[in-house]
Amino acid sequence: MNIQLILFLLLSICGLGFFSYNLWKIRYNIRLGRDLNRNDKKGERLKTMLLVAFGQKKMFSRPIPALLHLCLYVAFVITQIELIEIFADGLSGDHRVFSESLGSFYVFTISFIEILSVAAFFATIIFLARRNLLKLPRLKMKEMIGWPTKDANLILIFELILLVCIFTMNGTDEVLFNRGVSHASDIQGSFGFSISSIIGPLFFDSMSNSSLFLLERMGWWGHLFMVIGFLNYLPYSKHFHILLAFPNTYYSNLEKKGKFENMESVTNEVKLMLDPSADPYAVDPNAAPPSRFGAKDVNDLTWKNLMDAYTCTECGRCTSSCPANITGKLLSPRKIMMDTRDRLVEFGEGKRKNGKEYDDGKSLLGDYITQEELWACTSCNACVDECPVNIDPLSIIIDLRRFLVMEESKIPNELTGMLTNIENNGAPWQFSQNDRLNWANEE
């Protein structure tokens, strides 16, 4: 077993092992949420996932960033074919292991990947310019200061480095093949890859064979290092949506927007009050103990809310469409999701290290999200409608407000009178139901 194979195995096993451990942590955190049944309507859910996650349907409400994102998305998916060959070469100790068996189809595949990579390269440059030169307002809001902006820039820089590694490997290979000295000894002449056949001789033809061999290996190993590094960076980044977008859209809320979920314990209590034959003191031995009304911390939210938090791309489409935010209110739906994710990471870490009964004295409500943010929401569903991966910030806001009202009796004065009128008169107005049509008698 040579040194290259040992290094390849160590890098692959350690990289994939660490990634698996991070996946387990995220799964553990998501499972801290309340149970929620989203296993119905499988056909409709599959259709939603194919259209929204795979087909990028909702991205195209804003065509320019959608086309740029499509370049990156398609390149990311298709270039995994070349990654398969990287792993096959690493395990076999060969080079271009599929080239002989696939023949001209191999050349076509790599050429297609290169064309997509060029499109991804220019899309990445434009995305960097949009963030750092054009400074789009939704990308420069308060919650994006610091790490979120660095995270977005880092991932774009990683993509550029990966593309440079790919073209360095392919370009030097083209020159080596032309010279007949490639360590892929069975290959004679040039492949003729669509892009590398041009840039290879242009940039590398003046170099010595030893320099070309060194650069080719740097490109090959750089490709592998960047992929393993990128994979292990994902769980700490907003770009984890690359993986979670598919299950998240599959488990989307398929009910009509604006339909709120009633708490079962409250519904049962109301039914009991309305049933004259019911015994108000009867206790159902099979009934589950009543849960907290609403949500104070992340474990009071559903597992789907927590998956939403990990899936958030921080694109800001929700916030830029929020009428409360547009009119200068404190609310930002993007911040709601970012705060939920940050609190979940902190909460889950504390539980894993100190046991399930551990309490750090903090909560999502108060320590991360303020009452002012919650009461600024108009429940219009604009944020839900805009999200390209079907995240639902409104359900988190409603549950947090539900806790304030039902558990702590905290409600803005502007709403107190309306709720009192609804309780007494069955309507928000200060007159009884008997007087509701008096306006029709006025001349």
C-alpha cells in the first residue's frame, strides 16, 4: 500500500466520519422538537419537493439571481460525476479510470462539466460582487453583520478555489497527454476537453514535465481537499440547505396559507365547555398531559420548525417582502429563523454535554427574540410565500405569541380592548351583536 493510497484513505475516512458525526448532532437537535405528523399526502409532497427543491420553482420570482443560482446548482449536481472518478482513482491508484471504458462519452461528460464550471465561475464572481460591491439592502441588514456575511463570502471563495483546482488538473493533463508523458499510460494524445484543451496549452505549455506533474497532483488533491472541507463546513454554514432543502420541502405544510393549527388541549377544553352533557371533572386516563401553551424555547417548537431553521439560506427574500420590516418595524423573518437555529445549536449542545435535564436558564423568547419583534408581525404570510425552500417563520412567531398570551398574559394594550370585545360581543367592536345592524336603519 503506497503513501498516496494511505493519505487518500485517511482523508476520506476522517472527513466522512466527522461529517457523519455532525449529521448525527443536527438530527439530535431537530428531534428535540415536538412531534408533528407530516406523513400524509405522499404524492403531493413528492411533487412539491420536485418542483420547489429540485426544480427551483420559487427562485424564479426574481429571475436574475435565479439564473445565477441555477448555474451553481446545476454545476454542483453534475460535477459530482467527476468526484466519483476522483474517489475511484484514489482507491485504485489509477488515473482517469473511466476514460477507457467510456471513450467518447467520457470526453463529452467532462466537457459538459467544464462548460457548467465556467458558468458557475462567472455566477460566483457576480454573487461576490452583489454582496460586496453592489451591497444589496437585503444582504446588508443588521442580522447579516459579522459571521453571516463572512460565511456567505467564504463559501463563494471555496467554490472559486475548487473550480481552479478542477481546471488546473484537467489543463495540465491535456498538455501531458499531448506530450505522451501522462501517468495515465494507456491514454495516447489529447482528450480534447471543451475548455481545458484551450486553457491547458495557453497557461501550461511552457512548463516542464515535472512542473506539470506537480500541478496536476496539486489540482487532484486540491479538488479532494476542497470537497471534503466543503462537506464538513456545511453543518456550520447556511449552505446546509444544499442537503436539507429536499426533506424540508417534502415535509412542507400543505394546508392553505393562513390556516392556523389549534392546540388539541385547548380544543378539547372548548368542546367540553360547549357540551351540556359532559362532566367537566372527568379525566381521560389515556389522555396525554397538557403541554405548554405555545412556545418559549426551541424544544416547544415542532421538529419541522427546527428543520426550517437549519434549512434557512439567509437569502433575505422573506424579510425584503415583510410589510412590517418595510415600514421600519423591528421584525425580520430571516432573523427569526437565524435566532432559532443559533438557540437550537446552543440548547442541543448543552443537553448533549450535561444531560437531558440540563437548563442553562436561557430561552428563545426573551434572550434571542423580543416581544416587539413578535407583535410587529401582521400574519400576512408574505415570508412563507417568498421562501424558496418553503420555510414557515410565521408558525414560530404564532407559537411564541401564543405563549405570551396564554401562559404569561402579556399582550400589547392596543390588542387588549379588541380581545375583550371578541370575548364579550363576539366581534372586535364595542357594541353587542343585537346592535350590529343598527347602521342599516340610519338615514
